[in-house]
Amino acid sequence: MFGKFTRQEKSWIMYDWANSAYSAIVTASVLPIFFKSIARNAGVSANMADSYWGYATSAATLIIALMAPVLGTIGDYKNMKMKMFKVFLGVGVLSTGFLALKEHWVYLLVLYMVSVVGFTGANLFYDAFIVDVTAEDRMDLVSTYGFALGYIGGSTIPFVASIALIMFGPKIGIPTSVATRFSFIITVVWWILFSIPILKDVKQSYYVEEEKHIVINSFRRIFDTFKNIRRYKHIFLFLLAYFFYIDGVNTIIHMASVYGDSVGIDSNTLLIALLATQIVAFPCAIIYGKLAERVGNSKMILTGIITYIIICIVAYRMKTVVEFWILAMLVATSQGGIQALSRSYFSKMIPKEKANEFFGFYDIFGKFAAIMGPALYAFFSQITGHSRYGVLSVMLLFLVGGTLFIYSTVKYPHSS
């Protein structure tokens, strides 16, 4: 499968394989379920635990969203992109490791927030490296293979090992809580080990020459970009659409496990279904990339948005384990594809020498959006007393994002 890629492309793709363990274990499955269990034992109700998780996710993404523009412009300077990537990789790895040290729901929430900052900050620079490692006509292919391989990476050794420990550990004398905490150590080891290729092989090819007062000049460059945004109307319109629909995607990712728990799906079923989702998402992400070559990137992004509208409706009505499995498989069909194609769609629009600066805006739109979705879910769950209305409210994000995206492709058909 790797024969068609260059060394730098392979090394860049492998980081999706590396950080996928975090996505699968910390974001989507083990940590949310563990948190709900610890919170329940401390007397926190199910819907309030959902709300706390949603608010924590929103707070963490707010932090990185506020940092993203200046981080992006700093990363555009010569030799800075990799340095910044390493800093946030370190923050993510260390905070994830510390999750294994203590069982308290507040402690878990705080460290989860720090790990989100590290994970998403590293991804800002990782995403921006795509312009350095491949040509424009290969971006859809490279981006979708990255997401596809990431699903296999997250759902093979680290996820299976974690599930096996949690499900069968008690039978051999390992308490469930100990097995769960050890899964965070597995995540850290996997993340570090498979980050080595990108650290070793990927170099920054496009950059702005170094100058004095990097931070001050970075703010000036941000201001200049805002001031001249009329030159990039097609980029701004896409980012506005992306703001809404990717918020919905991220909300489903972050809230799926806690929602499943709230509607009565047992933890073992949740873990197995999430494992199946990772496996099915692998070929689906590649299929999205292949179809994008045939029918166009924009049409496949719109297909993903429509699929997620259906997902919200199914989730609201869900009452049985069978319906949960249908929901999981629907998510698997589009989760990787819509994220990968959005990344490559945006990469083709932007000036390469300002890739980090523009990916800083891409990240701030995505992360500010990720504040709104979980908060929206948490708010409706809290005021109605049931998480069903929280997940239904997420559909609004896809409706608005889809409408704006259609308008952007009609207004600027050359960019689609």
C-alpha cells in the first residue's frame, strides 16, 4: 500500500497512525467511559457528567483556538514549524501519561483538557506540513490515506490491547480501574514510537525568512491577513461553512461514548462498537478519496454532511443496541473522509509559503466551532434533563454548514 508514496509522504502519514491511539482511547472511548464511571461513583448524575465533559471539551478547544493564529504565523518562519510541533507533542504525551496516576473525576477532566491542547496544537503543525511533503495534485490521496491509516493504527494494537485488559483483566486479577489506567500508558508509548518518522524525515520546505521580534511580527501578519481578507473571499466562505459542519463532526466524536452510556448502552458494547467503527472507517476514508478523484472533492464533502444529518436523527431516536450499531457504522462511513477531504480542499486554496498562517485560521475556525458544539449538546442535555435533545441540537450545525458550503461552491466553482 505504501509503494505509491515518497519517504516524506509516508512519514507524514505515519503521524496519523501515531496520534490515532489518543483519538481512539482518550477522546472517543476509554477515558469518557472511565470518567463517567468515576463521576457516577462520586454522586454526579449521568446528564450532568455529560455536561461537564462537554464544557471541559469546549474550554480546552477555546484555549487552543485563541492560540492558533499566532502559533500558525510563528510556525511559518524558517525551521519553526517542527520546533512548535515538538512542543505540543510533548504536552500531549505527558498529560496523557499523567491520566494514569489518579482516579478523581475533576483530576481527569483537567488533564483531559491539557491533553486536548497538546493533541490539537500538534495537529495544527502536522496538517500544515502537508504542503511541504506532497504536490497539490496528490493532496487528496495523501490526506485520505493518512486518516485511513490512522483508523487502523488506533484500532489495532493499542485499542485492542486496552479493550482486552479492561474486559478480561478482572478474570486474571487485574482490577478494571488499573487496566483502564494502563491503557493511557499504552497510548503514550504508541504515540511516541510512531511519531519518530515525522520527527526524523519531514522538513519544512515553504517558509518565511527569519526576522527579529517573531511574536510581534506574527501579530502584525495576522492583522494584515484580516485586513486583506477580501483577496481570499473563497477561503473565508469555505472556512465559515467548515466552522459549522466540522463542529458537528467533532461533537459526535467527543460525545458519542458519554451519550451511549446515558441511553443505556453498556460499556463493553460501547468499546466493541467503537473498535468496529475504527476498522470500518479505514476503507471508507480511502473510498472517499477515490470518489473525490472521480466526482470532485466538494461533492464528497457534501455527502459527508448529509450523512451526519441522518446520524443525528438516528441518535435521537436510538433505543436499542442494534440502533447503536447502525449509528456507529454510519459514523464510520464518513468520519475520516469528511475530515481528510476538508484538509486537502483547504490546502489547495492557500499560498504555500503561508501554510501555517492559513492553517492557523483553519484551526481557529475548527476549534472555535468545537467550543460551540459540545457546549450546545451540554446545554440542551442540562435544561431538558435528557441527552437525546443534546444530540438532536447538533443537527443544526450540519444544516447551517451544509447550506454555506453549497453556497461557497456555487459562488466560487473554480475552487471546488
